[in-house]
Amino acid sequence: MKKKILCGITVLAIAALAAFNLNLSSDENVVSSLTLANVEALAQETHPTIYNRHPFQCTITGNGKVKIAGGTIVEVKGSLSFDGGISCSSSGNMTCTPVECAQLWQWVF
């Protein structure tokens, strides 16, 4: 019986010592640099980026029927050019969403 009590006290002492060392080794005031950078970025006032729009022509080359964005179907024999592509560059005076030519047409078989 005495041996069990002594063993129990030893286990409790070891557990208390481990908890104490764990508490000393953890520093509650440490914030990772990534977290700090995220907090600083969120705290700064955000300004939307303003763009210049640069429209350009899309050209389809081949033979067949093509469906243009909006649903119009046209027949192509050789090449077809149409306006619709848009690229964007910063430091302009409006918002801009780039539009690739591949988004504006598809072959209809």
C-alpha cells in the first residue's frame, strides 16, 4: 500500500513538473511574422486599382460555322475579324476586366 502511494505521488510530481516546464517554454506574446503581416495589411486603407482599357480585334481563321458571344452564328471562309478583346493596364481612370478572344467565340459543327 505504501509503495502504491509513493508511486502515485511520484507520477503526480512528474506530471506537475512537465506541465510547469511546458508553461515556461510557451510564450503567449509571440505572434508569427506572417500573422503580423496579415494584420498590418488588413489595417491599411485599401485603394482600388484603376486601369486603362485596350480593346483589340479577334481573328478567326478557318472554314465553318462560328458562334460569336451573344449567340450569333456566322459562317467563316478564310478569316473573320471582330472587335471584342480587352486588355488592361494600371494607372488609368476606370475598372477593367480582361477579355480573351477565346472567350468570345466557338466552332459550331
